[in-house]
Amino acid sequence: MFNSCNVNKFYHSKALTSPYPGSHIERSQVPEDKVGWLTQWEGYNPVEYTAAAVLAGPKWADPQLNDKNFSPKFNERDGDVERTSRNGLYVVENGRPRNPTGRTGLTGRGLLGRWGPNHAADPIVTRWKRDGSGNKIAHAVTGKNILQFVAIKRRDCGEWAIPGGMVDPGEKISATLKREFGEEALNSLQKSPEEKASLEKQLQRLFSQEHFVVYRGYVDDPRNTDNAWMETEAVNYHDETGETMDNLPLEAGDDAGMVKWVDISEKLKLYANHSYFIKLVTEKRGAHWQEDPDPECRE
């Protein structure tokens, strides 16, 4: 499913950044050699933080663990809430799930609603870059065709990203992928009933096309904590001829401030480790990524 060298490179880079998103909270500093839980660190003293918006008890968030009416079933499906991790079993220590990738310098949930894994889905919609005559455009140096993907600019942090979102309780991943793309890249929430019906038909056509799972697992997200973390399933839906997306005009909506087609290359700077997911798509499609191969990947 993914075969790039140094897969662990992106693990715990953005999840260690300070201040914590949407706050002035500074994480306790975690040296690179002390990220892993197998390394003993008696002096580890992380900051405790859960955002007020989470503590307010919205429907998408768990209660606090000391709530007598809350008894989560970690490492299993808990009613409609999926509490298993795509990375396997995780440790539950003193009643709290422990981030499987290591220390983050912050405990609690931060901005995340669920204790343990918070599941998302990221639809990577691609097409070939073409000239005015409809011919594919190849990169001048590598000779490989250039892919484009639909990117959104997040309202919360201003970074460009894949237009994904959280999986609702009981929702199938396939439904989340289609719903999130419609809401963020096509502004489906603001459409009339007639427009929504037409849009749904076009989306069904797009999401019924050939596709493949790019990645499943932990996401190096700046919102991660020692007790709550992001996981995703990223899926590539490729519009080979470009005809399907020609009938779906992009329009930013929901959490997206902007939306546009973006040329894919190693120069992309995206939210979390989304650039890594995009790189995996180019490997699968045989598309251009970078002019010089990563020296660490050379045989």
C-alpha cells in the first residue's frame, strides 16, 4: 500500500510543535531521542490541556474520563464509535490511552474530541495536467506527466490540505470521503435541494471510478497529544480523462477558505503529513514528483 523509504520520517514532527493550535499553550519539550515510550524518562512532565470547546460537551466529543457515566471501551468498537487503531493495539495507562507513536509533550485531548484515535478520511482527487489542446503535460526534466489534485486552504490554520474530515459515528469510510469532498471542495451544504440532487449524481460518478487506498494509519497532526491522536484513511480517486471533474466546478465550503487544482511536486507544503500521501499517489501513478531522486532512497 505504501513503499516509500523512511516511512517513519514524518512521525512526530508536527505533533511536537508549539504553541498548541488555537491556543497559547506551550508543550513540554521532547528531545528526539526521548519521543519513544521505550526510552525511560523519569523527568517527563507534559502539560495537561483540553480545549474549552471540547470540554463544553459537543456531540462529537467524549466526556472527561472521570465522568461516572462514561466507560469507554478502548481498542474495540464502542457502540457506533470506533476506538480501534489502524496501527494495532495501543496501551491504556492509568485509564488513559497512550499515543502509539510516542510522547508529544502534552496530555489531555487538546482540540480532539475522542480519547485515543480520532478517525478521519481524506479523498485525494487527481487528474492529469493538460494543455489547451487536451494533451498531457510532462515535466521538462523528468519527462513524467504532471498530476494535479484538489486542495483546500483550511480556515483554522491557513495551510493547504487534502479536503478531508472526521468520520461520523457509525458512518462508512466511503460515505465520509464523498461527503467531505462535497462539503469542502464543492460547497454542497449551501446548495438548493435541486442542486444537491444533481451534485450527488456527479459525486457518485466520481467516487465510483477506479481508486486505491493510499494510506491507513497514524497522522502526524499538530493537534495530537499523548492521549488523543489523528488517524486517517487516504484514498485516491483519479479522473483519467478529466471529464467528470469538468462538470463539478470547485467552490470552497464548510472548513475550507479556498479550493483549487494544484500541480503536484516535491515543493508542496501541506498540512500535517498530507504531502507524504500525495507523494505516494505519484509513485502509484508513475507521475512527476521531484527532479532529483531522494539520495536516501537510491539503491
